[in-house]
Amino acid sequence: MLPNFSKLSSNLFPPRHIFFPPSNTHQNTIIFIHERGSTGDQLSSHLNQAVLPSNTAIYDYFPATRWVFPTAKKKYLYSPHAHSHTRLANRPSISEWFDMESIAESELGSDKQMDHLRESASHIVQVVEDELKRVDGDPKRIFLGGIGQGMALALVVLLCTHHRFGGFVGVNGWVPFAEILKRCIERGNINEARWFFKWNVTIPTHQDARDFAQMPSSSRATALNEIDCAQFGPQPTTPGLTIPDEIKQTPILVSHASAKWLPVKTESSHTAYSLLRSMGFEQLTWGSTAQHNHETPGYNSGGVAFSLVVPEQLECMTKYLREVGMG
């Protein structure tokens, strides 16, 4: 559990949305993290209305599972014309887990992402701890998933946690700081890649992290393009930083739909899959769907376009969760 910081951030986030199982039995919990521009409530409603090729709603397959949908905080979008207090108050906002300049090019502006990643990951870890109390403290009864930016955040939590979850599902997303992780692995620094997030997210008081946070943004961008993971923290033998072998046995599905309208490309999801394999995660499954050429981004609710709309992808995710024991 992330000390101190998680309790603080948990109070700042909107209430999480809960979908209770239709049966009286609560066997498992899945924490499912929405994509950028959505909310937990909207994602829950979307899944409730989405119909699988079998003409069955996804929730019906999991009558004993409690679904938890956290919601990101809203952030104001930058507007060069917002000079007065009135205009500032009327600026458009968006729900997002961390700052992004471009979803299609997720590495852009990555020097600004760590602080919000730390805050959001701390919040999700607190959600995990809260749900563990409902399943007798058994982490294998907790499942974690995310879509788009939610997948990116869920992967950070997976790499930081000391729990071995029952399963993990990442859909149409990516892993943050992928270029740094790839450079570490290419240079043989696999341990550094493994604990990169654990060091920068769970132990933010280290002098290197403080110095990095205090750099001007231009200097941070240069540093991120040039450094090794090792420059962010201590030797990989530091107690508590290595990823336990049991966690590397977590069943993981990384899925991506081949649809032209998706801002996240297949290559980004596959990079996340490849990096996890290089870090030693063994129970990995890659799921992709055939090309979908619809011009409109699928189902739309309240002005929110969801990327998890391809029926075959929903079916793949449902089948996988059932195979790894989520009932």
C-alpha cells in the first residue's frame, strides 16, 4: 500500500461508481478504469448497454462479481483566450488520469506526466486496499482492468503493487514512458525497467525524484530523452523495489481493436505487451480483432465516445476473465 499519499489523494477524487452483482454472493471484484474523457459512471452504463455477439450483456456472465469504476478528476483544458476569471471558470474541462498532449503520440509531454501518474496510481491503490477488505484480504479475488489511458494507469499500478491479482485486462491502451523502458531493456537493464514506476510512483521523496520534479519543463524533457532508468533511483537490489516473482505470474490480457478511428494504435498496445514479457511476466495473452472500418467511433453516450465498442473485443475480454476465474 502506498503510505500517506494514497489517503490524501483518495479524498480529492470523485466518488467511485459501483455495479453490484445481481446475486447475493460476492466472490470477486474487478476495478475497471475508464479512458480519458469518460467517467466511471459512463463506463459502467456503456458496459451495461453493450451486447456481446451471443446477444448477452457482459454483466450477466459475472453474477458474483462486484464492478468498481473509479473516476478521474476533471482538469481544465488550456485556452489562450482565457484571460479573465470569468473565462477561466468557463473553460472546457476533461476527465483524465494524467496530463497528455496527444493520445495518438502518448510520449509527447511525458515529462509532465509523473506527478499526476503518482497521484492517480495512489488513488487506485487505495481503491484496491478498500476492496481487499471485502474479499477477506485475498488479492487473487481482485481483478484489475483499464481502457485507453485507464489501461496505462492500470499498468503502472500493476508494476507498483505488492499484490498478485486474479487477473489483468488492458484494452486499447499503452504503457507510459515506453521509450525509457525500451532503452533500459535494450541495454540489458531489465531490473531497472521493472522498478522504474515503483521507484518514481511509490517513493516520491527520493532526492533524484525531487530534483527531477524541480527542473524546468524543458530540462525534464531533455532528461527523459537521454537518461537510463537507473538515474531515477537506487540499485535494483534495494529492498521493496523488485517485483516479486508471484506478481509476475498474474494472468494478463492485452487487447487491441484494429479500428481506424481509435486514437491509440495497435503498435502502442503491442509495445506494452512486449515490454511486460521482457520484464518477466509469463502469463501473457495478446488479443486483437479484425480490421473495423466504421467511420464513427462506435457507441456514444452523453457525448462520450467509447473505444471499447467492437463486439468481438468485448467477447474476447469476457471469455478471458471467465477463463482466469472471475465469476
